[in-house]
Amino acid sequence: MEVNSTIRNFIMSEFKSNIQTEDISNDYSLIDSGVIDSVGIISLLNFLEKSFSVIISSDELMPENFDTINLITSFVEKKINSK
């Protein structure tokens, strides 16, 4: 399963009303731009845990892990590889 494309597809479909353009780069700030807010983070976390069979702890809930598609992908790949 391609982690990056799965995450990208979820964000583009789940948060499409918050996205001001047809497409966003993998380094586009999802938090600073308002694409993902605090409620959106909960939705994203649930999706990541279910889709990739990972558990995300509260101490991992930092913007550095969830601000861009690349950061989310990297975070999830580390979680998968540490199983």
C-alpha cells in the first residue's frame, strides 16, 4: 500500500471544502492554512490508525507530525516500521 497516496487521497476527499485549490503539494501546511483544524486532526488520526493499523499516542500529537502530507507520511511509515 502506498502510504503517501492513501493519505493524500483521504485529505483531498475529506477536507476538500477547506482546500482552496485543485491540488496541494506534499509540503503544503495543512494546519497553518486551515485545511485541517482540531476536529479534522481527530478524523485524520482515526483514519491513520484504521488504515495503517498503528496506534498514535497523545505525546505524538504535535504539529511536526501532522502539518504536511510529507510529515504525516514519514510519521506513519516510522510507526509501521517500528511494529
